[in-house]
Amino acid sequence: MRVFHCCFGLAAVCGAAIASAQTNIPFKTGLWESNFTSSVSGMQIPPDLQARLAQMPPDQRARIQSMMGGGPQTSAVRSCVTKDQFDKWNDSLANKEKNADCTNTNVSQTAQDRVVEVNCTSSNSKTSGRVEMHFDSDEKGHGTVHMVRTELQGPQAMKPVTIDMKFDTHFVSSDCGDIKPGEGRPVN
């Protein structure tokens, strides 16, 4: 599950980074909505969780099993984004030097496109992948994320988990309403 949240966060950042000031792409600050479709494969269900799943009602069991792999999951998030946030996210993606546990390589940036390869290593896992983004206009963008994470310890050790995500993002309003800058809120 942590794998999904890691990549979901990366995609959200990438969705916002599409509209970067450094690429001279015009963008609108304010409320944005991002829609994600993701799938996970290779995740192993530990025996203790399998036993708990067997005791759940069928619909609840199916939802949890689907989140851990198999069918695509969809979600939508609204975020209030400022120019400073766009610039910060863009800077972090364009950074080719090692930052914490991650390195961005093969960074490609044009007026409308952004491609970044990401490699992260920690004491218990390795993750690598590619993020591709396209900015359609000052109000719309889309992209893909492909990540492979391998745990180095525990029951999932040396069994890669693959996360694939497609996203689109669009401007909603210059007024963020009750959503604060930097905050993301799921759309029901």
C-alpha cells in the first residue's frame, strides 16, 4: 500500500509540475483537479492478511484485493496550487543531483513536455521509474508514471511491485474556496 501512496504522491507533484514557470509555459494558479487511473502488479498478500480477508464480506474483500493489485483504481483530487509551489516542484524534478534517497536522470524539458527518470534507494527498498508529462494548455495537462519498487527485506523482499498510472489535470478556478494552498482533497 505504501508503494501506491509513494507513486500517487509523485504523480500529484508531477501533475502540478506540468505547468512550470521555468519552461515558460503559461499556467493558472488556483484550484486544480487531477484524475488518476492506476494499477499495481506483483504485490504479495501476506498469510496473516489473507486470513483476515477470508473473514471479510465479499465486497469489502474485493475492494482490498483490488487495491493490492489487479484491476485499475481511479481517484480524483482537488488541490490549491500557487506559483511558488509550481516552481518548487519543477526545481525538484529538474534536479539531476542526488536528493535525499532519489536521483532524477535523463531529464528532458520542452515548452510542453517533461520526462524524468527517477531512481530511489533506501536501506530497505529500491525504486526506479519514468514520469512523462504533457501540458496541453494553461488549463490542462496529462501524463503517465511507471514505477518498479523492490523491497530488500520482509515478505515482499526481491519481488518487484509495478505501479502504472495515467493522469490528467485541469484548472477549475482561481478561487480555491476552502482548500488551502498545498492541500489536496479527494473528490467524491
